[in-house]
Amino acid sequence: MKLITPTGMPDYIEAQLRYDDGRHGDGTLSATQIMKPIRVIVLAERHGADIEYPLENFVESKLGEAWHTAVTTAVKERYPDRFIVEREFSHTFDVDGVKVEVKGTPDLIRLPTVDEPQCQLIDLKSTKTYGVQKGDARDKWATQLSIYRVLLAMQPKPYYCDDYGEVTALFKDWSESWAERSKDYPQANEVTYSDIPLMPVEMGHEYIVGRLRAILRGRETQDDELPMCTPEEMWFNAKKGQFNHCRKWCAAREFCGQYPRVLTGELTMDYHGQWRS
Ligand code: SF4
């Protein structure tokens, strides 16, 4: 990926936005990657070196990373025996005879105690209030934590996790006045959700293998034949009529034929939620 620096950005900010602590991109599929739309995964793999991406898009995620590091550093120091902090787990899955490795790094794993005989998976998310209110964010968290649950259960010395995971969300756009107006709105700028239901290990295993099968199939498919992204995957905002992921965030946009066809009206959504030309 070629990161494009905007004119006038100070060198020290550029240095911070370009800083990579080595946690990203060693080529193995990660838990969060396999959850992405197949079209995005395959186009990014295929055209990664030619993709241009604006550096300023990292500002939001860097803020989240800073909070994340503050929490995990403090936990590591204060409770060294109570949590596993940011340890990477991986497992090689057999997908119809093809071996594919998947890795995942849960933010925190609360270790078993006499009262709680199972581990608890915990993730830290810096996010916006909208996705959490709509419910999509919680579904994604549940899937991500379920993938971790499988990876942990597949270790030579397995860790068995509780049926419910925990996510603490830091809201980037939280507003006190909105919280006063609506009880459905998050009531604080940092909220812990301890009731994230996880898939049983067998079901999670099937989910992972299904995703990997779709990715392998996608790798054999030409760009214009790849499965279409859904409006939800494109982050469709009905009020504004915009596809926010395509418009701003999707790293594969430059090489995607679907988004331009949606913009020109060549592709439209039918009543069953299927794209039609
Ligand atoms: S630009 Fe939009 S439609 Fe194309 S791959 Fe990205 S998310 Fe999907």
C-alpha cells in the first residue's frame, strides 16, 4: 500500500501516522481480516502494492490505538497473573485439503479462578455510537471474539472460554446532551458490555472454515466476477444516500468495479436485497 501524505502535514505527525509497531500485516490471515467482504480481501491482496491510501485516514485509528495501549500497559503492570495481554494465537485450518493459517490477538484474556473456571475474552474498541445503537457493532464483536475462542480452544494446551465475551467501548463521538435526551444512547463515553454471546467452538470452527473457503474461491476469481459487497458491508447511509466505506475507507476502492457501477446507477438493489444491473 502506498500511503499518501497530504500537503502541509508536519513531519512529526507524518512519523506518528506512518509508525507501525509490527502488529500489522505479516501476510497471515487475521481474525479481523477473514470477517471482511471477500471482494475487499481479494482485491487488497491482489493489488495491495499499487493501492494508494491517504495517511490522514489513520488519525482516528491512532487515537484508538493510544487508548488501547494505555489500558493494556496498565493491566500488564498491575495484574500480571490475572490476565493474558495481547498474546497472538494461531491455528492452521484444513479447508478441503488446503492448509490455511489464521491468527488472532485478543486484547485481554481474564484467566480462570476458583469461582470462574473458564477464561473470559475481552476486547477494547474505540468506536462510534451509531453502530452500537444499531446493533451491527455488537454482532461484529461477537464474531471476532468467537474466532478467538476457536483459536484458543485449538492450542496444544487449550484455553476454554466462557460463552460470553466482554467488550469495553470508548466512544469517539459521545455527547453528554444526547445521553440526557435518550436512554438508548450510550450513557457514558466508555461503556462495558459483558454480555456478548459467543458461538460454540464447533460452530465458530465451521464459520472460520466457511470464510476461508470463500476466500480461496475468491482468489481463483477474476476481479469483476468477485462476489458483490452488500449495502451493509459498504456502510450504506440511507439518510445521505452514501456508501461510506466505499467513499472513504475501502483500501480496494481504486480497483473495484462495483462501487462506480452503483454510483452511476448501473447497479441497483432489488426488493430482495440483491444487486441488479
Ligand atoms: S469499494 Fe465498496 S463495493 Fe468495492 S470492494 Fe470496497 S466496500 Fe466493496
